[in-house]
Amino acid sequence: MNSGQSELTLFITYDGLLDPLGASQIVPYLQKISAHPRKLYVLSFEKGGRLRSGNNNPKDRLAKSEIKWTALRFTQRLGVVGKAWDLLRMYLVSLVIVIRFRPLFVHARGHSAAQVGLLLKRLFGLKLIFDFRGLWVDERVDKGSWNLAYAHHRCQYRYFKRMERKLLQSTDQLIVLTEAVVPEVRRLGASLSQGVTVIPCCADFDYFPLITYYRRQQARAEFDIPNSACVLGYLGSTGLMYRIDRLFRLFEMAVDFNDSYLLVITPDVSHLRSLMALHLPVELHERVRVVSASRSQVPHFIAAMDVLVSFIQPSYARIAASPTKLAECFAAGIPVICNSDVGDVEAQVRALGAGHIVDLNSDADLIAAAAALEEIKNMGGARLRDEARKVLGLEVAAMRYKAVYAELDR
């Protein structure tokens, strides 16, 4: 250990611990990492409303794990200026933390945090862990945040692609979400001498219990869905990269084969209803249930589902994607219908016997999936949960994070 430095890691994330993503993919990981000999100091950016409400505040959970936490307010307005202001504060507060507490490692979650981590590495000799959450620069294009038809968006794209290469070249340990993206990060700049560890989006299997007959009955009663129905489910956002139109097409076909219903759990309720008006025949609307849910409600609501549907538009950036919803539903024993060409999804589903893979643009594939719903339903249950836990349980992520830290300690 360097002279004057402490057994501490500074963990920086631009995503909030109070966000749904933070509750599922940051806080549980922090608690596992803090079980290692090195303690954590977390710097995050939180939405003002969530900070004020105090709902699901993880402060006590973090304190029990001896994790220090500084939460800065996320700037929700001002566009690029707001993001630049947040980045400046991230730099300044991180410098203060490093000067005061003298950590040895900086664990940067995402590209913005890694920029700060790179400066800290150069100024103070800290070892940098780049938790590469995906091809973020290209995801901005996928989601419509940047339109490359505009010159200023092209300039941002080029700048951040150069920064991405610099970060990949400079990190001491790189963490990615999929095996599929490993050759690409090598091509983009990660050297063969760097450690590259794949840690998919895992789930806390204790938080998502196996669905029982009673729990399924109870959940369906709340949504006025018959117990005998076949329920397709959707969980998550409804943005540009999610093919809700094909979800509705599959559902339309499923009704021809079964007494089918569709349960959609999403924060984007109004947007989902507008998509229904565009893509789903009016006579089927009465078979659709749409609800927004807190994280604590999700394990109860998904108990109404027989099969989860996850359709994501394939793209270059999607090779780095690991949908959290899959691990959560596998934990509950729910099989899936997914499309190919998204991260390691197809390989995982086939290896686990966890569902059905379709070509997103093939109506014939959707018809085949609709016709096979009973067979797909039978892929769920305790067997699926037990097999999935071996590769997507939170303890798998904990073990791999521990190996990353152990490698840097050598």
C-alpha cells in the first residue's frame, strides 16, 4: 500500500442509489463489495424528489455495512450545461474525498465516473476499476438522446468515443456485462495485459422468491385476471429501443391460441397506453393490465405472469447489454420469450432451458412462440430458478467482484 493511503475504495456513480436501478444493481453490489477487507466510500447523484421523499433510502443499510455515502443532487434541467455542471462537481467532490481519506482504489461505474477516476489515477496514483456498464456512447444514439444528423451531436459522439478509448487503455481492471462485448472492448483499446471480468446483471434471489400457486392466485386477483389464463408479462421502460409494437403483435397472436392476458409493469404508463392505441386492436385492450410499481411491489406483481417477454431492438450497442429483468424473473421461476442479437441473452436462455428465442422481425417466429406457450410455461419453476442462480445470482457477482479486488491487491 502507498504511504499515507488507507484501506478504502472510492466508488463513484452518476446513477442514483435511490433510483430503481440503484436499488437493484448498485446497493446490493456495494454491500457485497464492502464485505471484502477494503471499505467503501460512495459518491452518487440523486434525483431531488427521491432525496426529499426518503423512500427506500439505503442510508441505514449502507451504514450497517460501514459504507460512507455522499449524495449530490442530480441536475435535471439545463441539458448539456447541467451535465457539465454535474461532472465538474463530481471532479471537485472526488478530489476532496481523496485528499481527506486517501483511498487506494477508485471504482468508477460508467463512463462519466471513469473520467473522474482517470484524473484521480494520474494525480494520486490510484488504481482504477472501470465498471463499463455498456457501450454508453452508442446507447445515446440508440435511445434518441443524440441524433447524428446534427453537428453538435456528432461532435459529442466523437469526443466521447475518443474518451472511451482513453479510458479503456488506462484502466487497471475492466468489468463488462457480457461475453459478447469482450472482443469489442479489446478492439476499442483495452490491452491484453488488462484484466477483463464479465459480471452480468444479477438478481438477489432471496428478494425474488419462487412463485407458488397461492401467490399467483393472489396477484391475479388484484389484476382481475382469471387463474386459468395464460399471462404474458412485460417489465421495464418503453423507450425507443424496446419493441413494444412486437410485444403487442405477439400478444395478438397468443389470443388466437389461448385465453391470454398481458400484464405490463412500467413507469411509462401513459406512453404504454399511447402505444396500445397505435399497435393493438381495440377489442384486445380489455385483456391488457398496465401498472406502475415500486421495487418492493415488483416481486408480488410478477407472480401473476406465466412468461416474460423481452424484445429489444438489436444494434451495435446491444452487444454489451445484460437485461436485469431476466435474472429477476428467472429467480421467480418465470421463463422468457426474447429476441436474438442482444448481449449474451440467447446463449443464456438456451443454456438454462429458460424459454424461447425469436427473430424479432419474423411474424412466423412470433406465431411459433404463441403456439408454443404451454411448452414455454413448463420451462419455468424451481428447476429454472436453481439453474439460473448458478450464473445470475447475486453471489456470483460478489465472487467476481472479490476476484477483481484481489487481483489489484497483488
